[in-house]
Amino acid sequence: MSATIRPVTSSDEAAWRKLFLAYGEFYETQFSTETLDGVWEWLMSEDHPERCFVAEVEGSVIGFAHLQRQVDTFRAGAGWFLDDLFVDPSHRGHGIARALINALNDYAAAHGGGDLRWITAADNHTAQALYDRIATKTSWVMYEKNTEAAS
């Protein structure tokens, strides 16, 4: 099964929303309408650093990857973060996730280079099997702290 990987377009909104909701369910998260609307607005804005690529098979969008440009203080240059990656379960095992990551890598290389980084859940062994083949697992440990907005 061969997929076409391309930047998201406004006509992909319904398919993207369906896939993004499924992505949230995979991680036991329910996205609000406000979140869906907000992320979609980012993806449609040329001024926002978040980008989206979709995988299309036979005219249907079956996967997506979100990419964000960052700064890399260890190099004083570009860095990239793969925020989200999801492929419809019925299309897994056909190289779609790898193709999406390769497309992000190509985009990053064409827009300043630098490292492409991402995280996954510690128990997402299926994804890690792919990631272990195509990237270097780092020794970094990630922490997170919610910062409440000031009133």
C-alpha cells in the first residue's frame, strides 16, 4: 500500500478531525471543540510554527503528523519537534508512519536542518519498534508541569 504524503489543506478538515479525535482516544484524552478548532486554526495559518502533513491512500486521508520548528540552543540553529503522529489502525504496518516521518525530515532539511525530535508513551512498544529502527533513542528524561494562566 503506497501513500501520498503531502501538506494538509483546508479540504482535509473533516478527515483530520476524525483522525485527531482517534489519536486523543488512543492516549485516553478527549479533545474539546475549542482544542480541535484551535489546532486546526494553527494548521491553516502561515504565521504559526505548527505544520501538518497527511498521508493519503486512494483519495482518503488515513494519517497525519504535526511538526513544529523550534530553536536549538545547543547549536544556535533550527530544531524540530514532531508533536503528534497517527495512522488509522486499519492502515498500520504498511510503512505509512515511516513515510510521514521521512516527509517531516525532508521538510526540516529544506527549512534549515537541525535535529528532529519526538516522544512517545513508555508503553507504546509498537511505535518504539519503528522509532528504534529509524532514529536514535536518547538518554533524556522528559518532565512536565502544568502552568496555569494568570487571571
